[in-house]
Amino acid sequence: MSTDTPHHLAPWQVITGGICGLVLTIGLARFAYTPLLPLMQAQAGLGDAAGGGLAAINYLGYMSGALLASWLDDARLRHRIYLAGLLLALLSTVLMGLTTHPLLWALSRYVGGLCGAAGMLFGSGLVLNWLMRAGRRPELGLHFIGLGLGIVVSALGAMALSAWHLDWAGHWLGLSAIGLLFLLPAWGWRPPVPPAVKPGHGDGAAPSRRWMGLMIACYFCAGWGFVISATFTVAIVERQPLLAGRGPLAWLLVGLAAMPAVFLWDRIARRIGELKALLLAFGLQTLSVVLPALSGSLVAALAGALLYGATFIGIVSLTLALVGRRSPANPGKAMARLTLSYGVAQITAPALAGSLAQASGSYQGALWLTAAVLLVGMGLLAALLKEPEQAQ
């Protein structure tokens, strides 16, 4: 495949290519692990601690990619890394189904994390840069529909493959085949390489150090809330005696809630401001964590999944677009610096949650701890609202 940028793409092609890139690099390279975790625990001997450990390794890869993104300024190199991420996302998913060796699983999860960073930071930065240069509204809501769609694809794919009575390895290979369908438009309609920007060219003053520090700390809390549910939603549901077999349904609801929510959060932010919209999203995500902790019912599990899907997407989209617009010459680099704190949470939270679950036989402790972290995030947002520079 050629790495040259395609010319004369229509706007809908650039947007669709970016969405397909997120489905592949996040929805499958990362999120396929969530609906397949219970199956791997039942058939491949994967324990709670090892399951959480593999998720932590995935986010170690993600943070490594974020570090790389925070250093790179060369637009052409960033574009090439994004394309490499598309290919490696597919290969890392295939690898999970071809081996039972823990080190190769760990390698797959690490590479999958790198690919997630390529999609979220390099790809999203390219799309946001294109939106600003094309004179369009610099919001990432439409682009991030790829996150919700990726969850839907991984959930429906897992449910369909289960209906065919495939084992855990067959599920990974089947989802890889689905990934190939998204690789083709993601590659063919990839965002173009942005032109060089003269030094000093910008779009207003950069945020103050204190403002950025509070936002980074807040995004750490968001990362903690995101990763616990992203990793263990299906496993938490499956562990309830009366809910066995309903896990993929809960994961499907996460994706279905996320897809329309991307538009809703953009509209809320236009009406009340981005920071107040973020505060609302944090509050609702806290509720999504508390519901399954309070009750083991199917209603609580599904309501929590719906709320989680509807809120995590808003937090990611609003935050990354907010900081990306502050650095129009290289939005992906600004996003990456903020994302490093998100990555730290993504490494520590799943490993700790898996260990707590294995020690106690329940995810209750991990859920309550996650709710407390999200409340801290709300406090940080409240402090941000009092700052003179609110980056509206």
C-alpha cells in the first residue's frame, strides 16, 4: 500500500476514513479484549490478575505512543506513524488468536496500545487540523463516533461468533477479519498531511500553567473511570449468577449509547460551555460506576453500561478538542501531552482492579474506588471553572 496522501478527497471521505481508523485502532485492537475476556478466562486459563495485567500492558503501549506523539513535530512522520498503526492494529488482533503464550499475548496488547495512540492522537490530530484548515467547526464529536462504533462492532462481532460456537481463538481471528473491512477505507480515505505552519502561527494565547495542570490531573481521573469500565464491564456482568451470558449485551449498549452521545455533548458544550459540560459528564459517569456497585440486577448493569457509554465519549471528545484547538499547528502533540496522564491511570487502574477482584472475589471494591477517583475529578473541574482562563 502506498503511504502517499490521497488527493481530492471529499469531506465525507476524510471523516469516514478517520472513523474507520478509530474502529480499527481502538474498537478492535483495544476493545475486542473486553467482550472476549470472560471467554479467555473460561477457556484459556486467564485469571483475574493476569486479565487486568494484560489490560495494563495495553495501556503501557498507549502511553508509549502518547509519549512519542508529544515529542514529534514533523507532520509527514506523524502521518506515516498513523498508517503504520492501522496495519499493526490488525496484526496485533490476529496474534491474540494464534498463540497461548503469555509473552506473545503481552506483546499483542502492547502493540495494540501503541496502535490506539496512533488512532486517537495522530489520527484525531490530523482530522482536527483538517477541520480547522477547511473552515469547519473544530469539534471532534463526529470523528469520535468511531469509538462507539468500534464498541458496537466488537460486541456484535463477539455475539455473532459465539452463535457460531467458535472458541476464544476463533473469536480473535473472526474479529480480525472484520477489522480488514475497516482497514480499507481507513487507508484509502486517510486524512491528508497538513502543510507546514510558520513558527509562531497560532490561535490565541496558550492556557496558563495552572490551568493546564488542573486539566491534566482531571484527565487522569477520567482515564481511571474510563479504563475500569472498558476492561471489566463484561466480566462484572458475567460474574453475577443471574446475568451469565448477558455480558456482550452490556458491552453492546455501551457502544450504542456512545454513538449518538458524541453529537449531544457537542451541543451541550455550545450551550453551557465545555468545562460545565465536562462536569456534567463526570457526574453521570460516577453514577454509571455506582449503579452496578449498589445492585447486582440486570437493570443496574445495563443502566450503568448505557451511562458509561454516553459519558466517556463526551469526556474524551470535549477534552481533546479543547486542548487541540489551543495548538492549531500541531493539535495531536497537545492532545498527547494531556493524554500522558490518562495513560498513567490506564496502566495502574486495571492491574489494581484485577488484583482487588482476585483477592476479594468481587469487583465491588474496584467500583467504589473508581467512583471516588471520579469525584476527585469533579472537584478539579470545579476549580477549573474558577480559573480566569476557561478556554471557552
